[in-house]
Amino acid sequence: MNTINLDYISANPLLPEVQEAMIEAIKKNHGNPSSPHQLGEQATEVLEQAREKAARLINCASPQELVFTSSGTESINHAIKGIALAKAGKGKHIITSNIEHNAVLKSLRRLMKMDYRVTSVSVNEYGLVNPDDIAKAVTDETILVTIMHGNNEIGTIQPIKEIARITREKDILFHSDAVASVGVMPIDVQYLGVDLLSFSSNQFNGPSGVGGLYIRRGVSPLPLIDGGAQEDGRRAGTENLIGIIGMGVAADIAFREMECRVEHARKLKDRLIRGLKESIEDIIINGHPEFSLPNLVSVSIRYIEGESIVLMLDEKNIAVSTRSACASGALRASHVLLSIGREYADAQGTLVISFGRDTKESDIDRFLDALREAVEFLRNMSPLYKKAKAE
Amino acid sequence: MNTINLDYISANPLLPEVQEAMIEAIKKNHGNPSSPHQLGEQATEVLEQAREKAARLINCASPQELVFTSSGTESINHAIKGIALAKAGKGKHIITSNIEHNAVLKSLRRLMKMDYRVTSVSVNEYGLVNPDDIAKAVTDETILVTIMHGNNEIGTIQPIKEIARITREKDILFHSDAVASVGVMPIDVQYLGVDLLSFSSNQFNGPSGVGGLYIRRGVSPLPLIDGGAQEDGRRAGTENLIGIIGMGVAADIAFREMECRVEHARKLKDRLIRGLKESIEDIIINGHPEFSLPNLVSVSIRYIEGESIVLMLDEKNIAVSTRSACASGALRASHVLLSIGREYADAQGTLVISFGRDTKESDIDRFLDALREAVEFLRNMSPLYKKAKAE
């Protein structure tokens, strides 16, 4: 039986067109874009074509506002550390939220060891940041606000435009980690008003290990990787041209298909949430009911362990996740779920179901059937469940 | 007419076996190694197989000593900045040489803005560092020595083992940028005695945009990219698995073919140097006559501009370079050539000819013919040449 991938947030399959373009690039054996001869010129042309496509997906004012990186994580590190170091003369205070991705959290922790101060605003029960809290947290020392766009664990989408209004007014730079959003829903950096925005190719069926960082014209984070003059001196190192070509094609298709893609995901999401509510009792759907990524559902299933469900479903060739793949291996409960007020036990009983372009309604139905069985089995063994039901 | 690539140092063509493996990986659509289900396990297996192969190429004591990065440049940044930040408590002094790659130079410049002190030792006319100079430069504050293995512009190979003896004795960490050497000649990190060593997949016919950093067990540079737990917490970000698979295959073949590869390159190098000396007067072969990379020849052709020769050869579909592709776009004369005592004008008249596994003797001969013509043409127009000959 084919594996049903409902863990798109960890890994999107490559689109056939992306596969084709990457295979063609491998066969063509492009040169180094920095070389001064024909082989270099041809490679540069291909690189810049990909940049145009990726830049258009997020509506950069010019392709030169887009820097290619090796991952969303690198983009986030580059934006946060790069602005922190560039602006240290002005101040060392940064504002973030309690539900950011590890790449943001750990970049900030690194800076805190270098005497930067970080204020982390809390979120409400739906995971929403209140823009007023950001405004209140601003001090004369504040140099950067970094708030994610769509949350990768619960899907909640932050009021980025409202936050940008505040940062613009106060002349503070604003970075948004949009790794979980770009390619999944329309993202327009000019409409949002952000100064920096991080994203990753794999979230829209491009290859892993390729990311993008939008840097608004006039904004200059220090490079994270110093060396040659690649990427206009903003990111050194010979380019992963094969991956970048794949990202370009994936971005182009995501741009053109966006409307259908969102509609398709919304339909699946509705079906999934309806199915969950109908077939399993004592569950909590996490995240905001309206301001939320269309391709992801987080559900806390009370009285059991998410890890056990993942294993049982895995045996039936259904891939789901308990949380961000980047946080796997960490046994603690998700800081995102705790931040929206989930109890520790409920946080441990949480599944993240994420899907994409190729997911079918029948996949959702097969998952729901398998989940129902797994939950029944696990709850029958759960002393917690028995105790709760006896009360 | 087919293009003759004599600029391997900028871009090696992919081996057919590497192309095949990457194409297979693209078709297979691997998952995310960090995922907790089957798709993740399969991806992890593939990732670790590649790590074993790449680690064997440089004779790591264990594959876990190898971290995958997005380029040689990232590896160098990670090693230098990571050790500098990790060891700041002990001191802020770093020793390097005058002929390092831009990735080293610019990483060090970044640190100098953070109050680190750098001593740069000079090299002799062949580009050799004297280990005694390193020993003399050491102070109580010294935390790191970073000296490249093979120079990417003139080919000179440094006495790494002798330098390592000094750093070990004085309990200072030693990093070597071996980007131009790994895969080109045997490199054994245990024999050399280095603590960190940077290299890049493309120098041995693997894909661009994939690098490796050897970190000796027990050595802990701070991560350059913070976030998820990938690479044992040493380098966050979802892996470029397709590229890494290509690197693994390329490393495996380089390891098995090493002896033939070196012999083939040496033969071409001898033929090229002999041809240059026989057919063009007033030239200088740069670099050490013995301790030198087998796949690269640097020649200063007096009275003319290297850039003009590159353009003329390019019209005849022969790709050569005037210097490192990473430094192209910079109009200044090469700091490496000035450091070994070349006059400014001679430095500007320098070509770097680099070749590899698929280069044929006839390619060298065709290049020599075309070069002879180009030099004659350019010198006939050169007032400098006429003046020199009139004297």
C-alpha cells in the first residue's frame, strides 16, 4: 500500500516539473556563475531566471531584493543575527513572540549571550500576537522585531501588516519567518510591509536545502557567510545551482496555481476537521479558526501520547507528525502548545496533520479511519482515560 | 567545437555516476531525515551513507566528525567564527597567512570588528608559510591558527603537519581550508593532525553548494546556523539531501580513483608547464615547483593583461581563469600573487589553468596553441612589450 504523506510540513514531494528541471540541470552540468567566461555567463543567466521567479512569488519590488540561502533556517539566522550585528550601535533590544520556530529562538539565544536583550510577547489561546503588545515592548534600544507569519505547529497567522505599521512608524526593522506560509498561501512582502522575510523552497514542492531571504532595498544585515562576492556580496559561497533551479520552477508553479492550491487545501482542512470532530471525542483543534494556514491541522487528542499514534499510523504507512520535524528528538512538550495554554499532557497528545497539492480526499478519509482505530486502541489501554471516564 | 574547460577550480563537471545518483534521488523524492516516521528513517539512512563516504575521503576517525554544510565557504566561516566565539574567554588572537582565500580573509575581518586580533604571516617566493613564523606569532591569547592546505591560485601546498605539531604542543586549535585539495590529492586529517578542515564537493566532481567541515571529536565551534537539531546540533536547517547524495558518490569515487587521478593530473601539469616554457618567452610559473597541487598551473605572462587572454580564449571556446572565481568582479591584483613578490603588472598578466579527470592531453595542446597565438597578438599591440624588447 502506498504511503500517505500527511506530514507535508516536514517534507513536500517535488513537483514533476521541478524534478524535470533539476534533472535537466544535472545533465547540462552548468558552470560557476562567478566565472568570467561563457560557462559562467550561462550559469549566471540560469541563476537570475530562478531569482526572478522566486522573487515574484513573494512580490519583491525587484529580484535583487531576494538572496538565495541554503534553508529557511539559514535565512532566519542571516536576518536576525545580521540585523542585530549591523544595528548594535543603535541598540541591542529585539522583540519576538513566544511561539516562534527554533531557528528564531536559538538565534536569539545566541545573541543574548552577546549582551542582546530579548522581549518575547505572549500569545492568546489561538496563538495570536496582539500588535499593541509589540508597540508597548518597544524601547529606544529596540532594533528589530521578529514575528513569524504562519505558525508551523498550529497554523495561526499573525497580524503582520498591523505589526509592520508599528515598526515602520517607530523606525524599527521587522523580520518575519514565513517558512510555513510562502507557497502555501499568497504572501506579498510589499503589502505586508516587512523589511525582511524568510522562506524555504521545500514548502512549495521545491527541493530541501534551498531557501530565500527577502531583504528590502536599503536594508543591510551583515552577511552570515563571508567570502566571495556572490549574491551581491550578501551571501558568499558557490551557489547550489541545481537546487536553486528547482526552487525557481517550484515558485513559478506555486505563483500560478496559488488560488487553486489554497482552495484545495481549505477543502481538505474542512473535511479533516469535520471528520475529527465527528469521529473522536475529547479533542481540541489548536490554532485560530479563521487566521490559519490552509494546509495544516493541529489536534490534541486527550489521554494518549501523540508519539504512540505516529508509530501506529506509521505501521499503516501513514506519515503524520507530533510537531515540527526540526524539533523532533527533543522530548519536551512543544513550547507553542504550552504558550497557547494547553496542559502538558494534552500537548503530548498532539498531532500535526499537514497536506498539499497532491493530497486526496480519500487520503484524509483513510487517515481518519486509521486514527479512529489507533485512538480507540490506545485509550483502551490508558489509565488516564479510564479514570477520566469513571469520574 | 566543444568547450575545453581548463577552469576546473571554478567548476568541476559532475561525474556520470554522481549525475545518476542525484537523478535517482530526485525521482525517489526522499523525506526529511528529522521526521519520526518511515519516510524520515529512509532519508536518514541515505544521509548517513553519504556521510560515511565523505568522511572516508579525508579519513575521519568517525563519520560523526563530519558536518555537511552548503559550501566550502560556509565550512570556513563555521570553523573560524565558531571557534573564535567559543574560545573568546581564553583569548581573541588568531594566526593566519597572507595568501588565504577570501572566505578566510573576510571571516577574519568580521572578527576584527569584534575586537579580535589577527596576525598574518608572510610567505616566501613560492608561497610557502614557514612554521617557525607561526610558532613565533603565538601569544597567550592565541586561540586559533588557520592556514590553507593547497592554494587555489598558485597551487602551493603548506607544511600543514609541521604547523599542526606546533599548535598541538601549544594547545591551540588548527583549522585548514582544504577546499582546493580534497578530492584532488590524498588528504588525511589524522595524518595532518588538524582540528578542523573545510572542503567542498565540487572540487571532486560533486555538486556545487555542498561542503563538508571536519570537526575533530572533542572540538566544539559554536554553530554558525542555529535552529533544529540536525547534524548533531552543529548545523541547523533541513539538509540538501540531493546534493549530499551527490557529494557522497563523488567522494567515494575520488577515494577509489585517487592514485590514478593524481598521476593523470601530474602528467598534464608537466606537459602544460613544458609547453608553456617552450612556446612563450617571458613567463613566470608561480607556486612551489614540488609542494603543489597536481591539477593547477599559475603562469604570469609578462607585458599583457590576463583578462584579455581569457576573453580571446573564450572566443575559441577555451575556459581559463585569471584567478579564483570567488574573487572575480574584484579588479585589484590578486593578493596571493603580490604576496609572493610578483610585480603588480605581472600579477595582472596571470592565468590560472586548472584541469581534472576528464581533461585530455589534446586539450592541453589545443590550449597551448591558442594561448601562443593570443599572446603574440596581444604583445604585438603592447607598448610595454615593445619598450622592453627595444631596451
